[in-house]
Amino acid sequence: MSTSRRLPRGRSALPLEEVARVHRERLCRAMADVMAEKGYIATSVEDVLKRAKVSRQSFYRLFGSKLDCFMAALERSSGLISEWVIGSVATDSDPLARYDQAIGAYLQGIELEWASARLCLVEAYAAGPAALAHRREMQAAIADIHAAVLGVTGERGLRACRMLAASTVALVTLPVAENDREALLGLRPEMVAHVRALWNAGVFGAA
């Protein structure tokens, strides 16, 4: 949804709850878009308001500060990409095929939601402890997705999934930070081959 689309006025105006939802969505997307251009430190609330076309009064009804808005945008961004991955995986395929589908969807989701991905992977470092804590939670969620996709239940395999999630986040962060979409999408074959080798070695508890 474009951040520039205006809400209807008069008798056809939306309920207050819907107005708040739309404003929140606009502000979160605008926060990601502006920070993709300027970075967290250089981005002001005024920058976000101009991009979202939302009033300062409306902003402070929803958020107490730039950081509050950033955290909401961070949650939105990580949720979007997680939903993209989970929705892409065919449950009737074998574990390695599921992983191939999942990592492909993850990389494509990052490429499609580039500004949101930069928010999660790059700008969180500049936003302080709360943002970094959320980034760690996101990495833990990625580990859980790896375990579900690969059908891992044992502690050894779960530990491997946590390590795989950490390496995955590290691998994708560099091309996102460098705005190199081609390099990002090019990671898929290498990552699939690596997980296949781990699987064949029994690292996930599989023969």
C-alpha cells in the first residue's frame, strides 16, 4: 500500500480504529523507506511524517518516540518475511526440498521488502539495545523455522538449526547492507548445498 494514499473524509470516513491501523501501517512503511535512504541516526520524525503524509498529532497518538515507531516497523518487517517463508513451503515435500523452497522464499522476500529488510538486518544496530534484542528474537524465530522445515526435534539438530540461523542472518546482512540484490539472491545455491552436506553428515539427526 502506498504511503501517499489519503484517507476518505466526510460521511464515508473510516472508523477511528481503522484510521489508526492505516496510519500505523503508513508510518511503519515510511520509517523503513526513509531509513533505507538515510539510516537510523539521520532519520527524524519529521522525515517519516512527510513520507507517510500523516500529521504529527496522529504520530504521537500511536507512538511515544522515533524509537517506538522504529520498533513497530521492526516487528512488522520481521513478521512479513516470516509469513512469506512459512506460506511458501509445501508440507508434502522432503525436508531438503522444503529447505530449498524456504530459503528461496526468504531471499525473495528480503529482495521484495528491501527497505524493511534493511530495517531488521542493518539499522537495528544503530537503534540500540531494544532493537538488538528484537533482532536476536528474530534470529531465534528463524532457527525455529529451520527446525520445522527440516523436521528436526532432537537437541543436537536444534543446536545445528540455531547455528544455521545465525550464519544465515550473517550471510544475508552483508549484501543488504551493500544494497547488492544480485549477490543476495545468488546465495541460494551455496546455502542449499551447505545444508544438504550437513544433512548427509547426520548433523540434524538424519541418516
